[in-house]
Amino acid sequence: MIQGKKLVQSMLAQRGYRIVKSDSGVRYRPTSADARNSASLLQEIVPVVQHNALTGEWPTPEFLENYFDAGRLAMARLLLDQCDAEDVEIAGRRVLDIGCHAGSLLRLMHARYPGSSLFGCDISDVKLAMAKRACPDAELFFSALSDIPRSSRYDVVFLMEVLEHTVDPEAVVRRLLDIVSASGTLVLTVPDGRRDQFPAKEYHAEFDSYAGHINFWSPESWHYFLTRIAPERKLRTGTLSTGHLFATLGMKAT
């Protein structure tokens, strides 16, 4: 058995391949700092929806406590760590978080990059009210992806966990590149399509998207997808420790 395994490994090695152990079942363990960040965020945003505890209206405090767990905050923190590693300049810049939800990313950026001008948009007044509590210094506005003015320009634009919902993700990326400044960076994240099992659910015609997921990228197809859309941009792709795929599209060096 061992000799047979070595023979297969040798044959694969001759063709440039090797056998590796799969870690698909390994989950990232958030740090104690992530847990503190989660608790601090919830302390700010839960009062906004406290009345929903009796009516059952969305979002309830229970929903938020389950949704904004330490793992979700870890993912946002690791994304900022990755941006620092990729030399994405955030400090002192104009930064927009599209689909900012309850402001978790804005809150982390405010703590890490003082002096930045932070902006956030979403399609829910409730989410924007929570985001205002989470990050009072951010400038927030109600807007769908298709309604963001093309005249606006930002040095860094974040779109986290949105493309997997959209009917035409290529058109979304092209539109976002229009609002990134000439020397700026677009930062994207999506779930790893090899692990993602979230169903499509209902379709929202007004936003041309689904409540669930309809697009699934592997690490390889994710890179190819973005290379084809923006060959003129400096592209970096990879996988965060949490398993999410990320990408930064910046200005190519001349």
C-alpha cells in the first residue's frame, strides 16, 4: 500500500503536482479581541432594535447576537490585516463601505485608521441607524449599488459578501471601479464557492439580486473572473484564514 502511494506521488511529481492534506473542515478560531469587539458592537447596536424583541420584527436582538458573533468580526479584522499586508492605503483616505450593514467594518476602521474620512451606504434605514451608533463619525447614506453617483470618488471602496447575491456581478465590479479614484483600490470579498451552500432564496427585482447566493467562485475562478474584468488593474487575490476569498484591485505600477 505504501509503495503504491509513493508510486502515485512520484508520477504526479513528474507532472508538477503533489498530494496535500485537505483542511476543509478546519474553522478559524476568533481571538479574545474579536470577542470583545463583537460584544462592544452589540452593546451599541442592540438598543436600536430593542423594541423588536416583543414584536418579532426583523432584526431582533437575538438575530444580531447570532449574526455579529466573534467570527464575523474576525473576518473583517483579518481583511484589514490583509489590506495592510497588500499596502492598501486607508489611513487619511476617503473610504466607502458599500452594504455597511450595522457598521462593523466602519467601526474597526475608525479605531485602526484615525483621520480617515469614512462613508457607508446601505438599502435599509434600520441598518443605517445601527451603523450610526456603531460609528458616529462615518457619513452614511441610503443607496443601492446602481444608485451610487458616478461623480463620487473614493480612495478605497469595500464590497464585502455582496457579489454572490447579484444577478450581474461583472457589471457591479465595473461600476465600482468607476467610483474608485485613479490611485485608489477596490477591495472585495466573497465566500469560497467550494464550501458555500447558502441557497438562492427569493429574488429582489428592485436590487437585481437574491436574498441568498447565486454566484459561487473557487479561488481559481475568482482570480480569472477579476482578471478578465479589469486587466489594467493590479490584482491581488487570496483566501483569508476564515476561508473567505478576497481581492484588491489597485492601480498598476507604471
